[in-house]
Amino acid sequence: MLKTVATKPFSDQKPGTSGLRKKVPVFQQPNYAENFIQSVFDSLEGFAGKALVIGGDGRFYNREVIQTAIRMAAANGFGRAIVGQGGILSTPAASHVIRKFKAFGGLILSASHNPGGPHEDFGIKYNIGNGGPAPEKVTEAVFARSKVIDRYLTLDTPDVALDIIGTQTVGGMTVEVIDPVSDYAALMESLFDFPAIRAMFKDGFRMVFDAMHAVTGPYAKEILENRLGAPAGTARNATPLPDFGGHHPDPNLVHAKELYDLMMSADAPDFGAASDGDGDRNLIIGKGIFVTPSDSLALLAANAHLAPGYKAGLKGIARSMPTSAAADRVAEKLGVGMYETPTGWKFFGNLLDAGMATICGEESAGTGSDHVREKDGLWAVLLWLNVLAARRQPVKDIVVAHWREFGRNYYTRHDYEEVESEAANGLMADLRGKLGVLPGLKFAGLVVETADDFAYHDPVDGSVSRNQGIRVLFQGGSRVVFRLSGTGTSGATLRVYIERYEPDAAQHGIETQEAVADLIRAADEIAGIAQRTGRDRPSVIT
Ligand code: G1P
Ligand code: ZN
């Protein structure tokens, strides 16, 4: 029975860097999820009878919203819903399934690396038919709709049996519950040299993959242990839990500290990796060396030809603006295009669709390629494994040799979390106000060369995205970037991105925070971070 339910708008349903993210109790308000999903459907055209992919990272409240989304999709006229078993689909797997089944789009329920549980975070994101996050013109339409919405459409039907693979019907719509892993695993097998990686494991190569009790557990078990023959237990914390075991499923040096400590110990395995809540981020650590995501992007781009899926070479490389320029030097050497986009994966979609870029990456532990339209944690791990299987050298040797050839981009990000929104906005506004006077001024001994507010002109569709982060470039090529996070759910998070280029190999062994100490001081002098936020140090350093 089709039901038209009257509703009132919520004023806070503006999608951020990656969909709508709020605390679970916010999403549990009557009609909150329904309003947003209906606003998405109302902003789309031409989906009648078409397929919608639905899946999530298994966090608290996932199953409830999956059922809601299925009913609403049927009521709104979709012909088919493709749903991951148990309501599970990692973000990259969802992107692949959308593409493989030529679906109209997909709803991904996730708050990525944010914590989960009854009082933690939840999120909903819409992806378009190319498998990638909806572009800004769609998210803006969704927000506009959410401000005036007065009804949503649903059905009076029982819950779908989410755990049973097979076909069911809801109203006039077919619901296919699929194995969330197999299509994705087959895609990985088509890109990488599985026999070579299998042989490496057989020869005693040891790795640890930390799934952080999040969505990649079943994917890692199937691919690393079943298909590649890594010993049982290689994938750790591999059972997805609704609250991620009480941890932040964020693969960085703070939240994956246990893995980091293991990799720095005398008994470290050859390779350590981790992924986040929804499986799109990656952490790469070799024995005795953490590989920064910016360096990992550059290294993967320089070595991608070693994997069968990329042996024809790269069409181009893209990175978000705050990501270090390490990959730029690789693009230059390869003679391919280099694109600098705003933060967030949605800006890579056009470049990938147009065949201008093959590999993309962000400093925030995101790397991916044109095989899907999302960043992809396990893909990055497998490309690393493929490179290691082809080169048979330790990670550390590969990284050090790369720096020797290209120079080293010392890089760190300082996050100030849950700062009062007013203080954070004031800091950014003041920075914007003084961009014109900064050039020529000296901070902590460094002279500002240029300063601007990054604006992106999409070379494919001509759209312009402004206010994407304040860049302060110093003489000699070092820089500091300031921006506010668009994914947080309480207060504001100030991100300060710090980078120094060092061509001299004799200077490549300095500890990172020490190597950029003058830039850290300059950032504080320029923006008055300590004084405005009341914090004398960042909450997280990555
Ligand atoms: C953060 C990262 C960004 C990434 C996004 C989604 O966004 O900085 O690179 O694309 O999460 O994973 P932010 O909170 O900075 O807006
Ligand atoms: Zn994520």
C-alpha cells in the first residue's frame, strides 16, 4: 500500500564533504532519515523502473535505515533494489556494484571513519550512475529540497529478509540481496597479479591487515586469506561490529596505534595496513616506516605499471589541493597531466570519466583509480602488495629510493577538533581578510610568497568551486594550508596542512615534526591558532 506521509522540513540537512552526517539520535528523530532520502529522490529525474544500489558499513542504525530506504525506493518507483547481504557494502564495493549493474545510483549508509554506536555518528550519501559521490549541483538541489519538503512516499510492507541472498519483492520493486564481497573480489583479481602475490606469501612474506571491526573484515578475509593464501589471522579485527568495538575506525597513527607500534617493533611483519569504517581509506606501514598517504600516492603512481591492470601506464594523476606535491613530480617524470582538486572524492569523478586521470589521492588516507569512482582502501593495499611482489624489496628501501630520485615532501596535518564554531569561522574569516597583505611578510623566519583562497575550475564541466582552503606559500616552496572540515558532527574541526620539500637526500632522515617545526610556528603566527582556539596543541597529528 502506497503511503504519502506528511512531514516538516529540518533545517540542517546540508550534505557535507561526503554526504549527510549526524549523530544517531538526530537521525532517529521521526521522519529525519525519510526526509533526506525523499529529498534525494525528489532531486533526481528519470529513475522510474531503474535500479538503486543500497548498502552500508554495518554501523549502528544501518539495518533500520536500509529497510526504510528499500520501502521508499519502491514507493518512489524504482524497479529494482540491489542490496548487500546483511545491509553491508563497503563504499568502493557499492561504487563497483552501481557500475557493474548499470544502476541509476546508490544510497550508501556510512559515516566513514567516524565512531559508531547509539550516541555516535551515522550518515547517508547518494552516489550517481558513474558510481561516484553526487556532484555539488545534486547535493545543492537535495539541500534546497530538504528545506521545503512536505511529504514522503513509502509503503506499508514487512521488512525485507536482509540476510538471505536471493530475490524478493517489495510493492512493485524487485529486491536482490547480493553477496557484498564477490563482485568486488573479482574486480581486484582482474587488476592485480594474484599469482605473484600468492607466491610472495608462500615464500614467507608476513603482513597484518587491521579491519578495525569495520566493513573491510569480510573483504580482507576473502581476498587476502582465501584468494591470496595469506595465513589465517592476517586480517585482524575482521568481524564488523555496530560500534566498531568502541573505537574510531580511522586508520591513522592515533587510532591504529597498536598496528603502528607492531610495525615499529623488532618483530614487525613485512607489511602493515588498515582501512576505515566503510573501507575507502587506507593506512600503509612498512617494517619500521610509516608511508604518508601523500607519499603513498606518489609511490603507487610511479610503480602502478607493475600491476597488470595498469601496465599500459597512467593517463594522468589527480590529488586534492592539501595533498603534498610528491605525486606532481611523478606526473612530470611520466609526462602525464596532474590535476589539483578541492578536498573530497566527488571532484575526481569528472576527471576519471573523461579519461584524464587514472590514479587519484588525498592526504587523508584516500587513494583510488578509475576502476571505481570512490577511494578504495583494499585496492591501495593490493596495489602495494603487487608492487612488493614485483620488486621483492622491503617497503622502506622502496620509499627511500623514491625520495632519493624525486626529493622528499615532508608532510603533516594538524587537526584541532571540536573547536567552537564561532572561533573557527572567525579564524578563517580573518585569514581571508588578510590574504592581500601576507605576501612579503615574515613568520618564524619564513617569507610569504603568495597567499590565496583555493578555487577550482573543473576542466570537464566548467563548474567553479570557491572557498576550498587558504593556501600560504613561502619562498622556497614550503606551504601551509588552512581549512575547516566538512565531515564533523560537533563543533568545528580546523585542519592545518603543512608541507616542506627537501631535494637533498642527506636531509631525508629528519623526524617529520622536527623537519617542519618552523612551518608549524609560522602557521600559528599567521592564524593565531592557540590564541583563538584556546588549544596549545592539535588533537590529532597525522
Ligand atoms: C575528510 C578528508 C577528505 C575526505 C573526506 C571523506 O573531509 O579531509 O580528504 O575526502 O574526509 O573521507 P573533511 O573532514 O576534511 O571535510
Ligand atoms: Zn571512509
